[in-house]
Amino acid sequence: METQGFYNPELNIRANGDIYGPGYILLVADKDTYTYPIFGWTWFDTAIEAKEELGINLRTFNLNLDQDVIDLFNAIWDDAINDLGQPIN
């Protein structure tokens, strides 16, 4: 099982794909260019590295936030943003 990805100990999840958050985007392709943490997210090549640096409990940490879940979250987020409409100037 691959365990590389963006880890967020506050949310207790790992994402193995791009992250589209409110006001930020984290791309796997650019993972080595970021200064971490970014809104709680940090890239690790293995779960062991994440455990050692973040002190997470791998037994309870969700290592299975795959690209399908991320895509669903992003679609919901985009709908929510679109529902807000355009800002008033």
C-alpha cells in the first residue's frame, strides 16, 4: 500500500492527490516547492515519516482518502462557492 501524500493531523486524513482548499491549492506535482505546513497539510513520502514528524497514531489515521473522495469534495466545494455568487464591489 502506498502511503505517500498530503497529511493533515488536524483532520486526521491523508490525501494522495491534489488538494483544493478554501483559498489554496496544493498540487502533487509541486509538493517539493512548498513550505509546510500549509493550512495543516504536509507532504510525506511514507506514513512512517508522517508518524515520526507529526506524532500521529497510524492505527486511527485515515490513510485512504483517495482521488475519488478528493474529487467529490472538490465538486461539493465548487458548488458551494458558485452558490455564494459574485462578490459585491
